[in-house]
Amino acid sequence: MASAKIKVPETAKKGEVIEIKTSITHDMESGQRKDANDKPIPRRIINTFTCKYNGTEVFRMDLHPAVSANPYISFFVVATETGKIEMFWNDDNGEIYTAASSITVS
Amino acid sequence: MVKPESGLNRRQAMVAMGGAACVGVLPNLAWATPAEAEAAVKALIGSTATTEGRVQLKLPQIAENGATVQLRVLVDSPMTAADHVKAIHILAEGNPLPGVASFHFTARSGKADVSTRIRLGKTQNVHAVAVMSNGSVWRAKEEVKVTVGGC
């Protein structure tokens, strides 16, 4: 269901504040809607987004049904060391979608 | 995004139509109220006193499509271990549920500056509440006129 895109700089200077942009395809079904037969459509959203830098959480977002479909999130982190920046999107159904990028810090 | 004055009547008509469409599709939909939004703020931050300021909430004055409204929120802070923004909470007082999103930062976030896209069911105030590492709480609000609700 979900396909993620992330934009992370490949290189940075130590201490530089870098921007990370992410988006993921997801309906973000709010749980407020009804189908053609007037039956409530169950809620299914991405409820948490986490960014980890070499395993340490550096940014987290709690999402509620009022976040638009195909959630777009941009934020900043400090480039502290060479390594891996990972993103995690937690779906209401228990699935976790991931994306990762390597960064070289000089 | 601001239309010329001549578009006003059409816009007002569309607001009316949008409202009618929402009610038609969702006859039992209950909107939150400003009081419920304040209760949600209290649930997030406790009884801490809040001060207007330091938070910049950037939203369009008029959102033609309430299903996707650009939101940017930033708080001026050195973002050091001793002095940083811990969290920013976004609440919409006129949506079915007031909670929109919460952003959690550390000193390693570098900047408390985030952008996302949100849903707004109707014209309403959106609130941003920022919790600092020293425990102080700052807030801002912006009104968004929604042409077609994204409920």
C-alpha cells in the first residue's frame, strides 16, 4: 500500500543543519467517512513517523486523522557523523514502512 | 492564493456548497468546538500557563481545498541540550477531532521547523502549542478560511 520517498543530502559538514523531506503514499483513512451503504469505513492511518540517525531518534511525529493523504513531512537534523539516516512510518494495522539513506559527514 | 474581490460571491457560494456537501455525505458528523480544542491542549500540556509568542504558524489565509492545506510551524530556539523545543502540537478547533499532529524534537533536530499538509473540515482557527525544554509553553493561532471542506 505504501511507497516512500525521501530526500536526504549525501554529504554535509559536521554540525551542519540539514533538511530532510519525506513523503509516502497512504490513504490516511480517517475513520470519519461512510461508504455507499452508510457503513463507517474503519480508520487506517499512519500514526507515527520516526527518524533515526545511526540508531538514535532525532525527530518524531504523531499523526492524527487530520493529516492529509500521502503524508508529506519535512524537518531538520544536525549532521553529526557519517552513517545511516532511517525513517519509519507506523501503520494502524501494525505494518512499519521504512526508508534509509547514507550520509558522509566531513 | 488570495483571489480578486470580484471572486468573493463565487467563493461564498462555494463555501455554502461545500458545507452542504459535507452534511449530505456525513449527516451525523460532529465538529469539535473551541472548548474541546482547549481541553485537548490541556490533555497534552497539563495546567501549565501558556504565553502567546515565539511560535510562527504559517498557513494560507484561504484554503480552496480543505483536504490538503500546507502547514509550516517554526519556533526560534538555539536547540542546544540545555535549551531546545521539546514538542509542537497542532490542533484544529473545527475538525471532527481537534488533534492534528505532534512533532517531537531533540537538540539533534537542529531547528524546530517542520512542514506538512493537513485536513481542515471548515473555516476555523488552527493552534500551535510549543513545549520548551525548560517547561515553558508558547502558542500561536491562525484562522484559515476553507472553501471546500476536507472532512
